[in-house]
Amino acid sequence: MAYTEETRATGVTRPYAYYALALLSIINLVNYLERNAVFALFEPVRRDLGLTDIHLGWLGSAYVLVFSLASVPAGIAGDLGSRRVVIATGVVIWSIATCLSGLVEGFGTLLIARAFVGFGGALAATASASLVADYFPGPRRSLAMSIFMAGLAIGGVCGILLTGQLEHLYGWRVAFLVLGLPGFLLAALVLRIKDPTRPHVPSREGADALLATVRELEGVARRILRTPTLVTVFLGGALISFGMNGLIGWAPTFLQRERGLSTAQASILLGSWGLIAGIAGTVIGGVIADLLRSRFPAARILTSCMGFFIGAPLAIWLLWIRDMNWFVPIFFAAFFFLTWYNGPLTAVIFDVTPSRIATTVAGAFMMFIHLAGDAIAFPLVGVLSDNFGLQKAIFLLPWASLIGALIVLLGARTLTKDTIRAQRTDTHQIPLRGI
């Protein structure tokens, strides 16, 4: 077995790293599957519980708001202790909450259940991304992160596809109960994987470590604000999240209400074609970014933005199309390009961040983009839809993603300098405070 540079850096073999990547990617996929399941059920839930579009928007935002607020504490927990335990705890919480979503009798209890799905998702997402980055510290990081982040697109569309079919066959309550079950097995499996950089958690990492971490949070915030690449990625990422997640969330309702499809028909169209396009776009985006990086240091940012510069105009055109024979190929092309960013943009965060605070910074990124992005998009589109109709309200979303990509592109000028600075901080163990 080859003793590669990555093996020396992580202490695990390449086959084991790919096994861990596969498991963590499946967990990320199920995370977003649980998140997006509710979107396929908007119309039947609205009818059964007597809700408005504003209510539906808040059901979408319940996950996002709690996910966002919990991301930084989840990142701190992952930096302090066992990332495996943090991930497993999150998976169990979201699995229980998803099952309970099928037992609710009103808007309030469903809102609370969706909030707990978001809390579990935050615990799992930040620690999982950090583990993937540590398993692949070398030139394969962008591709590895693309495979991991494919869960965002694949899980999102699978959630819509699977939930729509379960609702058609058994009703929306059974759909929630079924979707919550796989997480318990995943939680058991993730507890058994190796941590590539922290095989043992020091027993003293308790209150003293927490106080030390809290004291360093000011340094972490200062580090983000003094890293221009992170500033552009945070700001642009919020607008991208506003547009992309808003589109994914409202697309099933748009097709049912504005194009006359049933819940099952809308879920099949979005789920099947979105699954193929999402896999292809996410993986190809990572491959292109890695191939170009030897010639263009900012390739990860350039690849991400190019996907939006092609995909967003296609999405705007798509919303005007009423002929479903045209809708499918344009939807496929738009979603393919719009998913290029998933891996490369996440890899950029770890490139420009010192490794010992990477999980916390990743948590801060998730908190910011969701609080300033899709947490606003879901209820805002609901309000606009109740007043002007969904056909007009939904056009706001692809334009927001396009503007976000333009902001992210500004980071290409500073990426190399910020990456070198992060590497020096790691090499010389420079204290975070004062930098």
C-alpha cells in the first residue's frame, strides 16, 4: 500500500480516507434530504393544516434559523472535542425530530419539530466538513469537498423526489416518519471512524478548554474580518444561499400552482433531473477547479462564479417557460451549472483559514449565509406571493444568486495572499489574538 504524502499528513490510508468521505457524504446528503423534505409537502400540509404561504415560508426558515444560530456553537464543540460524537448527536436529533414531524396537529408543533431538525443538522454539518478537509489536506481537497457538498444538491432533490412519492402513496405524515429512520444507523457508523488529526481527545478539554476557546472567539472574528477573501465569500455566499435555497424550497409549489403539476409529478421532475444535474455539476465543478488550480491560483473562485454566470440567466429564462418540453432541458442545464460552486467555494474557506479554527470559521460561515440568506428568502417569497402571486415573487431568487457570484469574484484578487498567510499561521503556531 502506497505511503503517500496524504497518508503521512493524516495518519490514515487513502482507501480509508475515501471510506470516511463516503460515509460523511451520505450523512450530509441525508441532512439536506431531511431539510428539503418539507418543501415537497408544502401544498398537502397547507391544505390539511389550513396554512398560508407566509406560514409555509416560516416552516422553511425554522430549520435555517436554528441551523444558523447553532452553527458557531457546533463548530466550537467540534474544535474542542470529538467531532465524531458531535456528528452522531446531530444525526440522532434530526432523525427523532423528522419522525415527530409526522405526528403534529398544528403549525406551532411542526415549526418546533423543524427547528430541532435544524439544530441536529448544524451539529453534523460543521464537524463533517472539518473532518473531510483534514482527511484530504492536499491538492485533492477541492474534489473531496465537492463530493461531500454534493449532498447539498443531491440530498435536496432526493428529499423532494422521495418525499413527493411517499406523500402520493401514503400521505405526508408517513413520509416524515419514514425519512427519519435511516439516521439512527448512520449515527452508529460515524462513531466508529478515525479522526485523522485528533485520534485521541485530551481528557482536560472541558471547562478550561471552553474558556480558552471563548477568549479566542474575538480573535476568530477579527481573523475573518481581516481576511478579504473570507469577507467576499461570506457576503456573496449569503446572496447565493438566498437565491439557491429559495429556488429549491419554492420550486415544488411553483410547479404545482403555476404549471398545474401534481405533488408526485413535480417531485419526479425536480428530483430525477435535479439529481442527475446536481451530481454531474457538483463533481465536474470540483474537477475543473482542481485541474485549473495549477495554472490559476484562484481557480476555485473562478469556477464557482462561472457556474453562476451561465446558470443564473438560464434559471431566469426557465421561470418564463410554460412548455414543459422546453422546461426539462433548461432546468437540467441551469441546475448543472448552478451546482459547480458547492465544493470549490467550501474548499476556499479551509484554504484561507488556520486549521485549528477551521471548524469554527466554517460554522460562522454557515450561520451567516443562512441567517442573511435563505432564512430571509423563504418567508419573504411567501409574503410577496400572498400579495403579488408566486410567479412574480420567485423571480427575485436567481437575480440574488447572480449578484452574490459577482461579490465572490472579488475574492480572486486576494486568495493567494490569504492562503499563504493561513499556512504561515499554522506552520509557526501564531496566536490568533492580535492578528
